[in-house]
Amino acid sequence: MPFAIRPATAADISAVAAMIDARCDWLEERGLPTWRDSADNLAAQAENPDGHMWILEETAHSRLVGCTTIQEEHPPWGWTSEELAQPAHYLYTTVTDPAYRTHKPGTHIALWATDRAARQGRQWIRRGCMFPELVRYYETQGFALAHEVQRTHHRVYLMQRRAQRLAEWARLAIPSP
């Protein structure tokens, strides 16, 4: 299935919100925690004028099937001062449409972001999550657990992988800044 990645715009907010709701439904059906309470705030990230949220679209129907937010800063807690000084991109709030699970949209996003980070001179691509199941999933994308941090109410797993050129994933991008 052909996919493309592009920067999100304010026009994407309702589609991002609908996709987040679909993911929340899927998670709730399995008794898993969701973003339901913060879905509107997550969707509003599409309106960031700096273009930090990226949309994965299924190109044949221009259907939004995933999103992620890429930042140059990552949480100051949990990383060493040396790690914080390294050039890295940090993935936040990656969400995918469960109807496309068999096409691995989350993997498409992660590997595209790995290539993008390398093209922009970053050493690392990093992310965090709160569930051991996600740690195992992200490991299939080449991420390794770097740190486990106890926050107020949650254990957070901080992960990273080396940024590297992956030409087969770069082709997904509509030219990015």
C-alpha cells in the first residue's frame, strides 16, 4: 500500500481527532489505557505553525492513517547531560489508525523519522512510552531501551536508535523542510 508523509496543518485536526478516537476505541476494547482525555489536545498539535506534527497518508484515497510529532528537544528528565547534548530528534504522540495495522503504519513513521534525523545531521532518534508492550514493539523498529524512569504516577521507558539513512523510507516524504 503506498504511503506518503507530510507536515500536518490545521485542516488535519478533525481527521487526526477521528483517528485518535478510533485508536482509543481499539485500545479500550482490549482493556488498555488510552489518550481519550487528551485526544483534542493531541489533535490540536496539527496546528503547530512550525510543522512539528507529521501525517502519514494512504495515497490512493488521501486517508490519514498515522501521525507523529517530532521535536528537537526531549524531556530533560531521564537522559544524561551527555545524551541531552547529542543532536537528536524525539518522537512524541505517534498514533496510527488500527484499521491499517496489517500495513504497519507505525513502522513506516519510525523508519522515515530515522532517515529524516540522519538527513538533518542528528545522531539519534528517541522516544518514550509507558508500557512494556510498546517497548517490545519499538524494539522491532530498531529502538533499544536506554533508561527507565519513575515519574510521579508512571514508569517511563526511554528508547533510542542511531539515526541512519534509509533510502527506502525517505521516498515516503513529500519534501520536508
